[in-house]
Amino acid sequence: MKKLLFLFCAVYALNLFAQQQSTFDSRLLFRYEAEFLENLSITNPSKLDYLNFYIGNSYSLHQLDEIPSEKISQFPDILELLNVPEGYVIPTTINETNFNILLFEVVFKEKQSSSYRIGDTNILVYIKSKNEIYTLFNEIN
């Protein structure tokens, strides 16, 4: 009977542990060590959930047909805010599939969103405000 109870407890504990294991977006590895993210999944899984949400939802990209030349100065070039370590290879073209917000030193304002352009392209990066990001995160969690 003791063996059966021990087996039941062991299976239950493994099940709980498996549920706590969180996965992380690989783009987070640009700023954080894998060991830190793995520990975070155990010690503070809600923080890891937020980081995963942040990396994919703190911005949106918009392809425009054309940015009028008189308005181009209203959108700073986000490529000027690159903050990458020496030796890091930047993709030749940045688009929705390879965009990583952690590559840039953008300022997230509390209540105001920002817009940037990506180089000489007609792609705008809309940076959400901190309040908007928190609200969206809390809606799904």
C-alpha cells in the first residue's frame, strides 16, 4: 500500500512539474541567457509569460504604399537605435518574420505610443505604450 501511495505521489509531482515548464520565445535569447529564462520559468512563470507576450505584442509593423516625403521626418529611423553586440549579424532586410524589438533601444512611454520607419522602406513600426501592453497582457491572462 505504501508503494502504491508513493507511486501515486511521484506521478502527481511529475505532472505538476511538467505543467510549470514554460517555453520561451527564441528572440528573448538576444537579451537574456537561456539559463536565466529556464530558471524564470520555474521561479516566476508569469514574468516569463509577460516577456513572451512583450516580444511579440509590444509593436506592430505596417507596410505602406508610400510615405510622403514631407511626412518622412515625422518617423525616426529605428535602425539608428540598433543596439547589438559586436559580431552580431543583422539581417539584410528586416521584416515581420525576423523583426526583434530587443535589437533596438526604443523608449516605451507610459501612456503614448510611438512610430518609427525601418530605414528607407515604407514599413512603419508602431510601438505600443506601456499601459496598452499591460492591458492587452491582462486581457489574455
